[in-house]
Amino acid sequence: MIQAAGLLVYRKAAQAAQAAAGYEVLLVHPGGPFWANKDVWSIPKGELEDGETPLQAMEREFREEIGIAAPRNNLISLGDMKQGSKVNHIWAAEGDIDLTQVHCDSMVTMEWPPRSGKTIEFPENDRAKWMELPVAREKVYGYLAVFIERLAEHLHVGLAEIIEPTNSTLF
């Protein structure tokens, strides 16, 4: 079983359009040509390396994908969830990260276009964005939405119903 770990950073929203949107979370957009025109986002996370604990992997992955140390104040376990052959362990922590300081140090090399024999290299994530909880739940990979819901429950905020999710057929 593949193990992965990540961190969902949250903050109080400066202006909340909805009652449930009193908080925002930091999500990342996957890099590369396949994802370039897709509005699907992720929690900064990645697979454990040999000998790493989930907590150590969470800290390393956050630094690689965001470019700064993971905030550790009031770390909240959001539990885990199995997705295919992978188990994702996710934590949450309050923090206010300046998006101008975000940079992804983790690079991916792949053949592109498929079966072309050419390889390209690109950042694992091409940008980060603060999103209000209901928007984040709509735009995050479908299998990660449970972690947005668990954070909302922990923060004692309700999530507005999302009509016609934009990524319901992905993953």
C-alpha cells in the first residue's frame, strides 16, 4: 500500500461571501501540460520516502511544493483516506502564507506528448491559491474533498451545498 501525507493550511477569510466561507484553505494546481487547462486543485501532499513517518513526509512535501516550512501551530489530524492503492494522511494547520513567496521545488519529468519519445520537465505544481471552503471542496480532486469537509467540521462551520460540481467525473 502506497502511503502519502499532506498539509491543508487554513486561515480566516478577510471577506466572506457566504457564512461557510469564513475560512480559506491553501490549495495547489498540478503542473504540466495535462493539467494546464483544468481547474482542478490539490492539497500539498506526496508519497512517503523509505523510513519516513507520515508527519515527516508531510513537512518535507510541504516545503518541496510550497517552498517554505510547514506551519506547525495547532496541528490538527484530519485522518486518512484510502484512494485506490494509496492511503492519504492529511493534517491541517492555521497559517497565513504569502502567495508571492510560494514556489515549487519538486520537478516532474515525463514523456510529452504521449508516445512521442520526447521528455519534458516541469514543476509538480504550477501555482497556489487561497480558496474559501465551499469553493475548495468543489475544485479539489474529488477524493480529497473529505478533508475539506473534516476541516469545516473541526472549525464548526457548515459548507454550502455546491450545485453542479465542476470535477465530479475526475478521479
